Amino acid sequence: MSHDYAPPRFEDRAGEAKPTGRHPVNIGHLVMGLAFLVFFVVWALIVSGTVVINSIEDLRWLLPIPWIVGGSVGLLAALLRKS
């Protein structure tokens, strides 16, 4: 017994509209991407000498910044998605 069935190709579906438009934003990816970006900016500021770190205690105000930025943008994106 042979089966000559093949799924329809995309090109064969001429009558259907092609999917266009935006896809929903994954908030988790957005938050982690922004946190990574801000960690990179903090690192670049320290390496370039723009921010001088004399001791490990000086980092206590820099390290929470990426999480605050990422969380704020994630919260804003979640609120905007609901409306």
C-alpha cells in the first residue's frame, strides 16, 4: 500500500494571504537582553576609566542598575501588552 500524500507547499497556497505583521514580544527575552546590554555598558565604563572603582564596595551601586532597568522595561512592556 503506497501513500501518495505530500503536505501542501507554501507556493501552492496562492489563495491564502501570506502572514505579515509583528509577532508578540517575549518579555523575558527583552528583560534579559536589556540586562545584558546594561552590564556591558557598566563594564565598558569601568574598563575605559570613566568610572573609577577603588574597592569592591564601589560596585554596590553599579551592579543593581541592569536589573532595575530590565525590570522596569519588562513591567512597562507587560502593562502595555494588557492594553
